[in-house]
Amino acid sequence: MSIGRAWFFLLVAAGLAAATDARAQTYPSRSIRMIVPFTPGSPVDVMGRLIADHLSGRLGQPVVIDNRPGAGTTLGTKAAAAAEPDGYTLLFNSSSIVVAPAMYKNLDYDPLKSFTPVANVAFSDWVMVVPPSLPARSVQDFVAYAKANPGKLNFGFGQGTAPQLVGEWLKVKTGIDIASVPYKGGAQAVTDMLGGRIHLNIGTTATLLPLVKDGKLRAIAVWGEKRYPDLPEVPTMIESGFPGISLGFWVGLLAPAGTPAPIVERLNGEINAILSTPAMKASMGKLGLEPRPGSPQQFSAFLADELPKWAEIVRVAGVKVE
């Protein structure tokens, strides 16, 4: 390469870097779209709206929620992956982003390569519930009842979500015969459980705890490392005879791959600041969620650690979607 051509490419690179810096310094200059690949009213949607509301105030621009449910959250996630990496389209997602690669044969995006992790936001335990009419007060009770009544019980879940996988994993591990009933969103499965059509559901404490407290559902296990403080009488899955099983619900913010680092750092700093405010802590506490502030690099490492874990659960559960 000639010296003249080398200088030309250096000038072009410098110009691109300067343009990127200028965009980052003026960011944001217009509204931001936050894609949430879940139904309105779901735990991910509720938390996304809380973050969007606080983020709008801190950034001085509207952060607008764009619900894109469907195909196990892959429709909305794909739309975010294909968006311009300029910081004006973000993705608020859960463990579904690392579940999908193991479940879907022909996925159009890669959870690590197609996105830039921005911030881990919140964590919560999953809780497993049954209707009070069912004579089961523990996982062992439920398994025994299901085996005594093969094919008579229904397991309801949001299609393509982590609760679907852990429920199917449980069915394989225990050898119980329960019909699997997919829904567009997990909240619809809960509604049908209250109506007597679903007999097993796994969801967040944010969704299920109020119903448990009201006596409308019965909690038989939590999936965390230790008992949930608001359900001290409910054993963990580990205590219920499943050693090593500790899983939970989490949500985080991502951006399309190639989003400028200064914009990612700005968003990360704002999210962490929001998570430390008394108002946000109080709001999250009511939802049974725990703030999880951290760096983009920590969130990236967390995602990389989650992928093989869910791949193994999918392998055991045998769940595949074409």
C-alpha cells in the first residue's frame, strides 16, 4: 500500500471516529425505542416500563416501549438485532435471549454476537404454584398425584420462555405425564390456572406472590439458592430433592451490536444510577425484584455463562421449535 493510500485510510478512520464521538456527545437528541419482546403487563414489560420512565427523565428524551411478543420472544429480539446500532433502538429482555439458541433450530441472531450488553437490571426467584384445590403441598406431593393421575393435569407456560424449559425438564426428571399448554404470554397461563384449566405454573414472585398471599394459588417450591423471604415456609427445589438446581428470573438492557461504546457507557451509568434511587428500590421491592447494577462487561460475562447452562436444560427437556 502506498503512503498516500495509507494516509487516506487513516483520515477516513479518524473522520469516522470523530463522527461517532460527536453522535455520542449529543446523544440522545430524539426519542428512544425500547423493544420488549413480551406481552403488556408481563413482569419483563412492567420492569421495562419502570426503567423507561426513569430513563426518560435522566436522558431528557422519551423512551418509548415497543411490545413485540411472539415466537418465544424471538420476533422482537430479531427486530432489535436488525436495528441501526445508534442507541435509538434498545432491547429489554430476560433469560429468553439465551434460551432461544438452544430451542430454535434456525435462529436469525446470536445472543452474544448480535448484541452489545448494556446493563443487567434485576433478579428474582421463580416460584412453582398449583391450585389450592389440588391435594399437593410439596413437589413430592405433586409428583405423586401426577403419577396417580397420568394425563389429567396441565402445565401452562409462555411459549419459548425459561419457565417452559424448567417445567419440561421437571417432567423428564420425575417421569410424570402432564400435558403442556403453551400461551403467548405467561400471564395468560396464570389466568387459566385461576379458572381451573391449568394445574402447574412456574413464574416470577412479582406475578405469583400476590395470588399466593391471597390464597388463590399455592406455592410448593422456589427455584433460588435459598428460601424466598416472603415465603419462608416454601422449600427450595434443592430442599425438594433436586440438588444443584438454582435458577431465577432476570432482566437486562441490550443494544444492537456496533452501538458506540460511549453511548453504551452512558446508558449503563444512567441505569445503575436509577437502580440506586430509593424510588426505584421501593418499586422493585413491591415486585419482588432485586437490583443488579454492574458494568457492560459483567453483563456480557453473565450472558456467556448462562448460555451453556440453558443448552443443557434444553437437551434434557428435549424441547425444540422449528
